[in-house]
Amino acid sequence: MRAAVLHETGQEKLEVLDDVEAVGFGPGKVRLRIRATGLCHSDLSAMSGVLPQPAPFVPGHEGAGEVLDVGDGVTGLSAGDRVLVCWLPACGVCPSCRRGQTHLCLAGFMNAGTPNFKRPGGDVFGFAGTGTFAEEVVVDAACAVPVPDDVPFEIAALIGCGVTTGLGAAINTAQVEAGSSVAVIGCGGVGISAIQGARARGAAQIVAVDPVASRREAALRFGATEAVAPGELDDAKQRITGGEGFDYVFEVVGRSATARTAYDTTRRGGTLCVVGAGAMDDHLQLNMFELFFDEKRILPSMFGGGDVLRSYERAVALWRAGRIDLESMITHRVRLDGINDALDQMRTGESLRTCIEL
């Protein structure tokens, strides 16, 4: 079958190969035919080494498709079912799951160290234990979440990661209050979803911050009340909050510099929500006095917080009701052969979300 492979961490291009085989099928597993997959910035971060991932590997974790076969012991799934890929399944028995923090379950991360594919030259891993830049993939049954028939594959794929992460940051983690002021730093697919989540929660002012003009324009279409370049954020803070700072600030870049800006832009007693996935050696510096005196809440948001399966259901419900716009988030569509062009478009900020159709 065909798949896009990164041979070594740090390479910028993927090679589309036709000699890749999905492996690992057996009890508790399902084999999926991927029909659509989104390109998420986390894929770029894994390719560059910002996020740890064994290589060679097939990127992609934001996918949807059909069940081809189910292994022994699998219940609730059968061949032909439409599913999205959950890259962070809950085991249900670990301490995090028992506490109700299923999004912090580490079972899915353990899958990243087991090869999902092989080639004549050896084993190939799948990003985050999945690897959806491939025509087929074998995953744990918990990674295959059924979706209703009226949800197109490309919409289901977006819900599988970026939309759930952004919506959940605003709804689950920060719990944005109606009438509040919000700033979102970084307006790719996840940032746009955070904007839509803040709007759904009733925020009065939502300021989108991004260096790319096309993304600022897009943010206005998705619910931002104002969109500014990073150098204009201080002025927006003065005009909108009287210099006090925003009630909620979402950092959706994953860098200490933007996190520091987000902290400084949050009002005393306000909430900084860290959504971007950053590098382990990129340190955020805060002094102990400001940490105590300003009493700002710093809330990391892993995969949108909350119960992932419930978050999927909520995203579908909001989409059906017209409360969020997911179709317009897909700005580019490519086949697998166009994957490297799609990577370049994400690096420059030209795309919000690219749908790769397989």
C-alpha cells in the first residue's frame, strides 16, 4: 500500500512509497482504511524533533475512514463502520482514567514505540501510535471511534484532533465566561477552533493574533471581533481592556516567547491557557513575585482537556446545529502525492487545515 514516510528526524520532505505494509493486526486490534486525514502542526513538530517520535515513521494522527477488519475480542465495531482515529485513547484503568482525567492517560503514548508498519528495509513507526498518512493502518480498537453517517470523513478527521483541542481549550479547560474578553495567539486550525469555542461560550470580545494576514482575515470569519498582528497586540490590550489585560488568553503556538507575551497580556486574576505543544528544552521564565502577586491562572490544555469521547460528540452536535463552521476550515485539499506542498503551505501559514484524501 501507499504511505508517506519520514526517514530521519529533521528532514523536511516525506517520501511517498508503495511498499509499506500495515502490521500488528490481532486480538484487540482493528484494521482501518483511511479516507481522509488532516495535516496538523504536530506532524511538523514530530518531523523536526520538537515532539519526540521514533523514526522512520509515517506522520499523521488526525484521520477518519472505514473499518476493514476487527481482531478477536473487539466489540462494538465491525467491518464497514465509519470511524475517526483517536490518537490518545483511554485505557480506563490507570490512575488518570480512574480520576476522570482520561485525556491524561498515557496508554496511547506507549503505542508510539511499537512499529505500525514495515517495509522491505525494516520497521516503520506511526506518529503517536497511529500514522494516518497511509492508505491503511492497524490500531488498538479504542483508537477507532464510530462517527454518524452524516459526518463526512474530512469533518470527522478534523474533530479527531485540531477541532477537539481548540474547542476543548475554551470550553473544558478555560471555561470561558459569557461577556468576557479573550485573546488567541496563533490562528491556525487549533487557534481558529479556540476562537469558535470562545464564541460558543459567549465571549464579548475575541482578539485574534497572528503574523499572517490571511489567517487574521480568516479569524474574523470564524468569530473573532478583531484581528491584529503581534506588534499590534499591546494597542488592542489598551483599547479593549483599558490596559488591564484580557480575561482569557490562549497561547496556541507552543513557544516560550509567545507564552510570555500571553502571560503579560492576561489581566491580574485572569486565565492563561497554554494549548500549543512546545519543545522540552524551551523554558518559560516567570519570577516568583509576579506569580504570587498577579494571581493569574496558568492552565495547560492537553488535547482540549475533559473526556475526549464526550468532546467528539459535542463537536458533532455544535457542527450539526451550525454553531461552529468546520467545512470552511479546510482551505486546501490534496492527494497523498501532494503532501510536501501541503507541508510547505502549513509552514508559511498559507493553510488553516489541509485535507489529504486517500
